[in-house]
Amino acid sequence: MTTIDRVSDDFSRLHRIFTFHLGVAVSLAWVTALYASLNAPWVRNIRALIDPAGLGRVESTWSFLFVMPMVLTVAWLSVYFGREVLRRSQTLGNVALEFAAAALVAFGLFYLSIDRAVSVITIGL
């Protein structure tokens, strides 16, 4: 097996694993956001309810809960349907490093999505 074939096989394997796990993260983010929306007060400025002392920007309940799951969904669809584009546009020398960097970014977005949903769930407690 040549080096190009081995890199191609590594990319296919890592892409399949990453796409599956990103899909699971997207599903969990949506389920958590939808569950939080059942208990959420639908107001214009939900940030004031979460942190009354903070005088930050105004954000509605809809955008507070659903923006991060939508970003994750767009990322998942881009990864799923853009496989060959990703294969051709490698920036790092190692395929595993590229997928590790993508996984860190995806985990950060997933964490923010879950953190926002949990903060809305705990408003009523």
C-alpha cells in the first residue's frame, strides 16, 4: 500500500468517525434545547433572567436556545456533504491533527449549546 492510499484510508476512517460523533452531538444539542424550550419563559431578554446583575446585550429566548444547535447542524451537514472538498483542502500535514482540531471546535460549540440550555432549565428552579 502506498503512502497516498494509506492517507486516503485514514481520512475515510476518521471522517466516518467524526461525522457520526458530530451527528450524535447535534442530536443531543437539539434535544436539550427543545426540552429547555418547554420550560423556558419566552421573553425578549432572557439574559436578564439568567444573570440579573449583568447588563450585557439583549438576547431573546429563541436565539439564546437555538442558535448553537443550528450552527452545529450546519457544520454537520457541511462535513457530511463536503467530504471530497475536505479531503482536497487539507491544511495540516497530518490528517489526525486536522480532525482533532475540528473535534475541539465542535466540542466547544456543543458545550456552549448544552450550557445555554441548562441555564434556561435552571431559571425556574
